[in-house]
Amino acid sequence: MTQTLPVLVSGGGIGGLAAALALVRQGFQVQVFEQAPQIGEIGAGIQLGPNAFHAFDALGIGEKARSRAVYTDYMVMHDALDEYQVGKIPTGEAFLKRFGNPYAVIHRVDIHTSLLEGAQETGKVEFLTSTRIERVEQSADSVTVFDQNGKSYTGVALIGADGGKSVVRTQYVNDPPRITGHVVYRAVIDKKDFPENLRWNAASIWVGPNCHLVHYPLRGGEQYNVVVTFHSRNKEEWGVTDGSKEEVQSYFQGICPKARQLIDLPKTWRRWATADREPIDTWVFGRATILGDAAHPTTQYMAQGACMALEDAVTLGEALRVHHNDWTKALALYQQSRVARTARIVLSGREMGRLYHAKGVERLVRNSLWKGRSAERFYDAMEWLYGWNVGNCLAT
């Protein structure tokens, strides 16, 4: 019977769709459960390292994703108080040669669309919308999930790709989130409304005391992504709400006029009160496992949340391939291959947030960290992150 059962995937976001594609490539039928009324994505822009493009290629949607991305010339960090250039990393030909794939920025919707098209084209992925998985039961050779209406679905395995507030993780781990107190505002601005003196083809960050601002182009440069982050004065609860222009402006009093333009642009903002969780070393619970933000919710400071979900999916597929679809062995290898790497992202994100938001003497130290550093030395420091690919993704 288990040979004919589908694999169940809870969550129709980037991680869930990537997992579905990876599973289809190993010969499985897949059912994807999404609590929203339609399969879709919200949010704004995200950054894609070379590791993301390696994952896209492994999932068979490399060309779709490439056609929707904007390829940057460099990454740059400025001090938001005095415009000092802290560091600049070229992401052109030398970067491409070193890592085998580019650095790019893209709208979340465009990644999601690429994955969704790929999944639909296989004819082996069934989507069940308005369906929230609330409980999991297991037998020796199958998993049954129950939705909000009590309806049951049985599969050979369950992939919990149901986000930072994962029901699957809650059932098996039930660990508390770590509320950061950092609030992120995101908006997308049309090119005509974006300041000419900031229209750089770059992933750009302005770092200030207890705050930072990010901007980069989207959709062929016709739009710009704007992200501002600050330490909230208030006790925050993890979640997304509509933001207020007045709140944003109240947190950026001391920054230079050039960077300050960014917070005056958006007419509407979405407000994220952020959280992560302590890394855990057990992701496998019988025939159920977790993936993406369900496994390793992180802050945004490493710009790797979606990239890690894509890597997870590819690694799961590869683990199944080398173990000939033996779920017990494959899930053990998947866990072994991913725990330390994703924990490094979570923990590095915390440290990067401290670096971005430095003040006083710490700010001076940060501003001197990369003085005179060559592109090659930057690339060496990034090798652990951007050097990932389908050929080296499994633990040895």
C-alpha cells in the first residue's frame, strides 16, 4: 500500500513547493496542503545567493527563476549616520566564476510562481487549499494528518513546511519562539517614485544605531524593494500587521538625509515583528520531518531564509535518491546534513543583527572591520555559504 501513497506536504509556500518538486523528481506523488484560499505568496523582495540558483537548477526550474531575477553588480554597506562606506563586494564576473552562479534579487512572488509552475507542469502534485493541518498520527508505514474540519489524509511520509509557527513542529517539539524585539517594515516602490541618487544596481544596506535600511531593484529595475528595521520601544508579539508611517519615522531621527529618503517613500507599509527559535538537533519524528522556517526560523540578517528552505528541499530529495527512497535512512541523512548548517544561519543572523545595529565604540569597530579587504578575501569568507550545491549537500 505504501508504494501507492502520496507524500504529504503541509504548507504551500516556497519551502513546501520546493519539497514537492524534489519529491516528484524521486518518483513520488505529492499532496500539498495550504491553509490560504489559494496557493500564492505575499511579501516583497528577497535576495538570492548562488546557493539558491544551484537549488533552482536541481529542482528543474533554473531558467524560470533566472528570467525573473535582477542581477546585482555589487553588495554595499554604508554607515547610516555619516554615509561612510563600510564594505563593498563586487558580484559580477569574478563572483560568478568563483561560485558558479550569480547573486540576484527577486520578488518573493516571482520565486513562488516559478516553483508553482514547475510543480503544476509535473502533473504529480495535488493542491488542497483552505486546508489547515492541525494534527498528525502515525503507524509503522504511513502518516495520517487531520485538517480543521476533521478530514483525514494518509501518506507515506509528512513534510512539515508550514512556516515559523509550524503545527507539525508544535506537535513534536513545542518549543517557544524567541521574540527579538526587532520590527521590520517592508514596501515596494515604483521606479518613478524612487530617488535617482539611490537607484543602484546593488543589494544596499545602511546600518545605524539600533536600526538599518535596505534597498535594491526588482522586476527589471521597474520597482525597488525597501526594508527598514528597528529595535522596538514596545513589547512585541510575533506577527504581521499593517504599519504606520509615523512609527517608522519616529525611529530614524539621527540618520543622514540620503538614507532618510527611504523612510519617506512608501504610502503603505507591512509590519513584521520578528522572532526566531533556538536551533534543534532533531527534525525527524517517525515518518514526519520539518523543512524551511518550520525547522529553522531565523531573523532576516543573513538574507538566507528562502535559500535555506530551497537547500532543505534539494537535500531531502538527494537523501531519498541515494537511499533508494528508504524513508528511515533518507530522513536520518537529511537531518544529519542540514542541522548544523541551518543552525549556523540562525546564530549568524543574531550576530549580524548586532553588527548592523552597533552604536558607540562598537560602531567604530564595525566600520573598520573590512577596511582594504579585497574581493577575493570577501569571497573566501563566503565560501561556506555560497559554495553549497547539489553535489556536496549530503553529509559524508
